[in-house]
Amino acid sequence: MSSGFRSMHPTVAIVYYAGLVLFAALLFHPVYLMTELIGVLGLLLLQGQGKTLLRGLPFYLLMAGSVAVLNPFFSHRGSNILFYFMDQPVTLEAILYGLMMMLVLLTILIVFVSYNYTVTTDKFMYLFSSVAPKSALLTLMSLRFVPLFQRRLRQITEIQRTRGIDTSKGSVRKRMKDGMTLLKVLLTWSLEEALQTADSMKARGYGVSKRSSYANYKMDRQDIFVLVMLVVSGLIPLLGWLQGYGTMQIYPRLKPLEYTWQEAVVYASFCLFVLIPSGLEGKEKWIWRSSQRTGYPSAIPMKPGTRFMSSRSR
């Protein structure tokens, strides 16, 4: 049974995560980016997704860190030259810009980790199947192929290793040849299943009539209240960005950060937008712990954040 922010109406979740991605791309400011990153990390921990985050964290840090390391050696813009590398200047602005881009990329990756947990495939289809059914289905199938290919490649590698086909041993030529063999098996398997899936969808009458949804999500008063709070608190930083707030100028010359009362209002509204889901999760956990201390309900075993059956989970 879903609970906390995950039990909210899909529209609420889509607005929240769309706002996070938009702010990560627009608000080029270290304080805003760090706030968003910490807020999403806190939400994942409150949702019990710490182990999932730790499994993918090395890959996320490697991708984001590579941007910070490589940018100073490829971009030579800036007026503050720190040293020369292979007769090319390495500037302070290029290093800071690389660090900022690392924060942007890391924040977006962590946001999508939380998105994948909160917005299930059924919720995504519920929102977009009526507007663009083919595009929604194609998007979900494309996203599904990434983990599916990884899982199948591991299976193929383990099986082919018994035949002596191993990309971790032998000369470079042998490894390349074995890698192409594994790739050929993977593509053949995937194409064959794609044909079977297409035949199955055609036999079941896909596209003949309007698609129905498995779940019927209904927006209650709490959903409406949270949605209004997200829209209002999200519009203020967006309007502030249009006025020049929430940004940091690095190129061509680094400018110091300035804090005014207008900036404080924009940042406070941004914090409210980011922390609303964490507040909902914290409220659910507090209610659960309070019920455990008082012994209510004593006859029903409850997990952290579990609610009674509501219209969302029917």
C-alpha cells in the first residue's frame, strides 16, 4: 500500500518532479542546487530508498565528477588564470563552472531516482495515455529497455562464459570479438521478443478502442491543497529567475554573490517547494510512531507510513 508522497495523485508528483528538473536547469546557483540536492536525498531516505541510492551513487558520482574534472581542460574562458596545462590556461571560472555543472547533473540524476520510485508506470500511463497513448507507451517501453538490456547482458555473459567467450580475459582482439558476440546475442534476443510483443498486442486488439486505465485516481482535498502549494511556491522562484534572481555569473568574469530581501523571498519559496514532499513523509512517520506508542490500532500490524485503505489505493 502506498503512503506519504507516493500515495498522492499522479498530477501532484508530476508537477513536483517537473519543477525540480526545471529549477535544476534554470537556477544556476550553488545554494539553490545544494538545497534541491539535499531535499531530494532527504526524501529518498524518508521513503526508505537508501539502499537503492547507495547502489547507484558511485555511477552518479563518476558521471557528475567527470564533468567537473574535464571542463577546465576543455574550456579556457575566464580572466583568472591559475596555471597552464600543456600550454593551455586553466582558469578559476572554468573550474567553478565545472563544479556547478557537476551539481546540476548530480541533482537531476538523483531527482530521477526519486521519480522512478514515486511515479510508477501505471501512474504515468494514467496521466498521458488519454492525451498521447502511443507516445506514452513508446516512452515507457524505451525506459524499460535500459534495465532490461543490463539484466539480459549479465545473463548472456554468464552463459557464454561457459563456452569460453569472456570479455575480461585474453587479448584486446579477442575481447572485442567476444564483446561483439555478446552484443549480437543481445540484439537478436531483444528483436525476437519485440516481434512477439507486437504480435501479442495486435492479437489483443491494441489501438482498436480508447485505452482504459487500471487504476482510477481521484484527487481529494489534501491533493488539491498540496498541488496549490506546489504551484504557488514554484511560481515565485520562476518569476524571480525572470528578474535575475537565483543565478550566479561565472563567465566571462566571476561576480560575487549578492543577497537581498528579494533573493531571500525567492529562496524561501524555493525551499518550501522542495521540502513539501519530505514534510508529508515526515508527518506519516510521526503518525505511525505515535500510533505505536499509544497502541492504536492494536489489532492491525502497521508499517512506517501505512494508511488505511483510501480512494487512492482502491
